[in-house]
Amino acid sequence: MASGQWLVRRRTRILLVTDHRPLTTSPMSLKPQLEAIIYAAETPITVDQMVQLVKDSAGISDGTELRSEVLRALTELKVEYSTDVHGIEIREVAGGYRMSTKPEQHDLVRSFAKSLKPPIRLSLPALETLAVIAYKQPVTVPEISEIRGVDSSGVIATLLERKLITTSGRKEVVGRPILYKTTKEFLLRFGLKDVNELPSMEEFEKLVAESFQGDLLPAEGNASSTYESVPQQPADEGNTQQNVTEGTETPEVPNQVEAEKSA
């Protein structure tokens, strides 16, 4: 018995010595930190950004180990938020993480959002052009116009200004027309991790119809003279997320846009 008591005392002493090591942040204590960061972020926040934010308090000097712990904590958070007791979830969007409402809460949140302020409307020509670029990228203005059956130059200029699309070099054909593709801003607006998450064209059209029914701006005259407002939330409004602050600077529109009308 005395021997057993001595062993207990020895173990206690060892534990007391061990407890003098510098305190480190375990995945359990990392989770509330990461949860708060993701919640507060206006745009999807990357793993690298989170690692930089928690490195001083984590007590882990090895960068690889810290990144591994952050990823493990993120995985646990995603699992926890996937349960039925939560109305929101943590999703990977555009290379980062953000919180969004779960699909079963979409209708409720959409109604709430519309009750706060009038929905910002989007014209049908803009949606059509954006859809063509999203599914056919990289694509030229003549190719877009051929698919839509109308001149799309004016809408292209608007989408460039709204930073939903960008240039992607030139096509190696006669005239070398500019190629266009979607941007990270497009992924943010539609709540997509990458373009591989795009639904089928039929599903996309149905989604747009449901999201903007009654909110579409009628085309006024030629599509090239139509300038639209981009919605503050993604077309997949179900993924209702923290608002993304839109830049105020207007990028320069390539001069060749007009020249490509006749290309």
C-alpha cells in the first residue's frame, strides 16, 4: 500500500513539473478563435490568414504544425455546424471560409432580407451574358453575341465595371479578340468555391428565376445600352452571408470591346 501511495506521489510530482511548460493553444481553444474570425470577416478568410492571426496566441512555433492544428479545428467546426441544432454552416467559398445560412433556412432568410429593404434588381441581359461567360469561359464578345443572338458589348462593359468578369488574354484567331472569364467576385456573389461548383445550365436558370422573379429589370432598347445594378447578395440567396463591401473604383474598360462588335 505504501508503495502504491509513493507511486501516486511520484506521478503527481511528475505532473507538477510537466505543468510548468509554456501553455499552448489546443484545437479546442483554437475553435472559438477561428469561429469568431470567420463570423467577423466580411469576405471569405483563408487558412493562411487565420494562421497569421492566431500564431501569437497559439504558442506553436512550428508553422506547419500550427497550420495542421488550424485545419483540424476548422474541420471540427464544420462538423459541429452541420448538425441540426444550427441554422448556419461554415462553407468553403472562393478559396476561403465563411458562414452562410443552411438551405432549409433559405426561404425564411430571403423573406427577412426583402423585408429590410427593396431588392436590388438585375437585368435579364446581364444574367444571360454572365451565364454564357460562366459556362463557356474563356469566351469572346462575338461568341457571346452569337449564343445570345444580340449584341452584348454594352453588357460586357457593365460586368467589367462590376468586377464580375475580367479579361483573359486574346484568342489566337484573326483579329485576336479579347477573351473573358469570371472573377473571384463572381464566386463571392454566387457563393461558389470555384467554377466547378456551377450547377447545370437548367439548374442555374431555375435558380435565377426563383431568386429574381419579379425583380428583373426590363431591357430598355438595345442590350448594349442597358446598365445594371449587381445584387448585394449572391444569386444563390440561400447562401445568405455577410455583405461584401463593393469597391468604388471603376476599372478601365478595354477599348476593343466596341471594336469587337463587328469582329
